[in-house]
Amino acid sequence: ALNTAVVGPAGSLADAMRLVEDAGDRLDGAVLDIHLGEDRAFPLADALTERAVPFDALVIPETYAAAPRCEKPVNTAQLARIRANATPRGERGPAAAPDSEP
């Protein structure tokens, strides 16, 4: 169990940005699919980075290479390991290396 409360999913960039705004400081982490319909989640990744909210990305460009990565279908055990190694919100530090285990 990840011991989390889910605030999504969001099917569009606008919906995802609204979720981030509405969650305020209650958002402890996110899992991003960079492909949100016809949009890309790069502005969302930027907004999360500005708020020091760690995120995991399913598909990731070099700009966000420090974020842990996972592949679809998402394995909850892998997410639990990534979350356990994440730098707590508001602290800066090295990001966890991408986990290549399925």
C-alpha cells in the first residue's frame, strides 16, 4: 500500500494544473504521464518543480532527467520504492536514480 490519497487523474493539462492549484500545499507527490491527450505535461512538471513537489514520470525528456521514471503499466511496488527514496518536499537533494525493475 502506498498510503496516499489520490487527487487525480486528470485527462488534460488544464485539469491537471487545476488539481495542483486546488491541492495547494497538501500535494506531496505526483505521477505524470507526459502525454495528456493532445497536450504535454511539461508545464505541469514545471509547476510541480516550482512548488518543490517530487514527481515520477512515465515518459521523460532530458530536462526532467532527475525525476524518477517508471514504465506503463505502473507497478505499485516500484512507486512505493521511488516514494520511499524521494527527497521530502521543501528539501533539496539528489533525486533517486530511475528504477529499472518491473
